Amino acid sequence: MTCLSSLKIGQCYALETLPDFLCKIPLQNLSIFVCLKLAEHCKEGSGEEWHKISHIPNIKILNIPSMANRHIIKDIAEGQQSHGGALLRNTVSQQLSAIVNDLIKLFKPESSSSPI
């Protein structure tokens, strides 16, 4: 019998939970992309859904700002003071830093221990 070994879930903005039977499937890889609510619930150790996926050896969770926020990022990149000025720049900067860190984790070889 063939078993599911990889699962990718992407752009499911309202999805908050995983099916209960997921903890019984011998997945080797789980990728969650741009599922903000689900990503929060799947945080290692503290997420409400973590117990369903903790057995999976390769878990990658990546969230990217929505299309709606891209105009704000563009404005800030161009140095405009619209949308709240410095406070918004700091917020977007923090979001971009989180995205970069997620990308580094996603593409960094597991065996490498040197900082990037």
C-alpha cells in the first residue's frame, strides 16, 4: 500500500486546524506556505496543532505578506512618508526580517551550523 510521504499546504488564509488523523500518517515532509492562522497554530512546542505534526522530520513553515501590503512596502522602499511614517517602516522592517529569516531556514542545509 502506498503512503503519503509529503504534504504541501499553501495560501489557505482561513485554515486554522489540521485533521486529527494527520498524526497517524507517516509523513516525511510538511510544507505550509502563506497560511497565517495555521502557521501560528503549528508553532513548534507551543502551537495548538503541534501535537499533530511533531512526528514529521521535515517541517517548513513560510509566511509572506499579502498582496494588499505590497503597496505599503513599495512606498516605504521609495522613502515616502505615507501610511504612518516611522512606525509603519519599523513594522514592515520587522516583517521583512521575519521573511528573510524564514527563507534562510527554508533553504539552509540542515547539516550546516555556521551563521549566515
